[in-house]
Amino acid sequence: MAQNEYIVEERSFRTEADYRKALRDKETIDRLRRESAGYTGAGLQQLRDDVHNGKYKFYTLLGQDFEDELTERLRQAERQGGKAGAGRERGRPGDKTGKTNRKRAEKKPGQPAKAVQVSEEAVQAELRSQERRRKWTVLACTAVALVCLGYFAVYLYFYYRTERDYNRLAALKEKAPIVSVREQPTGEVVIHYTEEGEQEIPEVLDKYKNLVIKNKRLIGWVKIDDTKIDYPVMQTTNNEYYLDHNLDQEYDKNGSIFMDKDCDVLKPSTNLILYGHHMQSGKMFGGLDKYSNEEYYKNHRYIDFDTIYEEGIYEVMYVFRSRVYSTEEVVFKYYQFIDAVSEAEFDSNMNEMAAISLYDTGVTASYGDRLLTLSTCDYQEKNGRFVVVAKKVSEKE
């Protein structure tokens, strides 16, 4: 609605909000006009006094106009003689109230009383203040909306880029290798951390040769059937880089699935620990905490994890919640269990995990078994972690 259309009872209003207030006042005034249509004398005087004393709530100058209208009606009734006693009802001899009311009613046309002038100025000031507040509110809401849209756009960008990249990698894994990894001009690929000469490096599996050529930090691939978990696994010399980088070394808030820097697939380590973000979209290890439901575990008992040198099947053994502890706290820290140097140490770690497992899977491990641990964030407590531990088996039952 244009500004020159904000007119009620021949008064113009600057904003739509004030216009709506005026319409509300008009509804009240129209009702009182209907109810007082036959009023004269005392009844009309009482209504005018009620309006003057604030019995009826008005939000605009229409209320003052209506009060002036009632005063004029009383004055006309007085001039016409009204009904018997109308003059006395308005103000008996000696009644200062009636005298005051007559003085109020006898103001000259076009010259509003001082009180009305003050009220008009106050209302205009309030209208200007409301308009300023409205503009600032609109600006603030617009800024918040733009920030939210920007965040959403970035989120979608990373989501679809990650989806595209991993689909491309999965397809690349199925292609025949372009060239043997050992035949590359740059020499053989060393992505683990066994000291040179300590152990002969085996041939990379054919299905991972193309991926290793693309990125020499690839260490394996993890997959759980009927879930979104189907990702390459990276490894580098620290546990921070792949928190926010993808396989192409690009910044990516989804990060990558990566193996703990201290794990070695060639020794091999007793326990290979994989980390991944708990993304709300379900990406990475976002769905890992579904293992908190025992029925879900029964339908997803096995985890496929290949190193680039060896295929593997692991059966879920323990599911538990933990957290990252301070160095001073003397407590079982699952993320420090990588190699067991003795059977006693291995059994001790198994007992610790069994004690905090959410349910009993019936699966156990013995010293010499190889383990796989999947770890992600758990938001039930500060620095919380959700953990799934599995044992390597020869085949799925």
C-alpha cells in the first residue's frame, strides 16, 4: 500500500503499522458511536468522560478526535435545549466540572488545544522512532538471512563436491591399473612409516594402484554394507591434516577418513585406528553411532577394511562411548592402544573395552588377533567419542 493511502477518518498515517492501529481505533469508535446513537445529557456526558479518562484504549489521534466529537455533540445538545434536564446534567450551577467541560468544548475551529498539540508532537516523534526501529530490524534480519544463505551455499558446495569426488574414486578403484605402482618413474611408493630396510614392501593390490598413483598417502579403503561408509583411508605424519582436507589435498570441512599416524599396516600394528568426522549429513562416520542400537549391530556385524596391500574382513566386537582424556588422568585411553607387547597387555585392553561396551556381542579376541577401531565424535559430552572395535576374521558367516 502506498503511503498516501494510509488514511483513516481523514487522518493520514506514515506507516502500515500505524495505519493498522488506526483501523483498530476506528472499530472501537464505530462501536461506541452505534451504542451512543440515542444518548443525550448524562449518558453522552458519561461516555465523553470515560473516553477522556482512558477507559477505552486508543493508539492514535483518532481517540482524541472522537473525544472532541463527543464534546461537540454535548455542545449541540445544549444549544438545542436537549431533553429536560440536559443542561443540569452537563453541569449544575456551581458545578466547576460542567464549566470546565464547556470551556473545553468552546475552542475555536482550526485552533487545537495545547494538550492536543503536545499529543500530536509526541505521536509524530513515536512514529519516527518506530520507523527507525523498523528499518534497523529489516537491516538486521537481512544480514542474518544473507549469512545463513552463505553458510548453506558453502555447505551444499562441500556436500556435492565430496559426493562427486568419492563416486569418482570408487569408479577409479574398479578400473584396471594404468601402470604398476612399482613401474612409476618416481620410484616405489612408501606411505607407511616402517624404517627403510626393515621390511620388504609388498605389491599394491591392483584395485588400488590407480588411487595410489593419484595420492601416495592412500593407505586403504573402509566399507560397511548398506551404509554411507564407503571411503578411501588416508595416513600422514600427523592426525590433524585430514580433519579438513580431502584426497586431492583441497580444503574440505568434511575432511577424510584417516588412520592414526602411529599405526603401521606392514608390521602390522595390533590395532589399526581409523578416525572420521561425525557429519550431520551422515557423511564420513556420521552414521557410526547407529551401532548404539543392538539391532543395528546385528544387521551390520562386519566391516570391510583393505589396506592397499591386503584385503580384510572384520567382525564387530565392542561398541562404547569414551572421550579424550587429559594426560594427567590415569584411565583406559582406547586411542593409545595400538600395539600390545604382551598377552597380559592385550587382555587388559580387551577387559577394559568389554567393561564399557554398550552390549555383549559374544565376539572375543586373543593375543595375536588383529583389530580395527573406528572412532568419531560423540556430542553427549565434551570431547566425547563413539567407538566401534572389530576383530579380523577370514570370512563373513
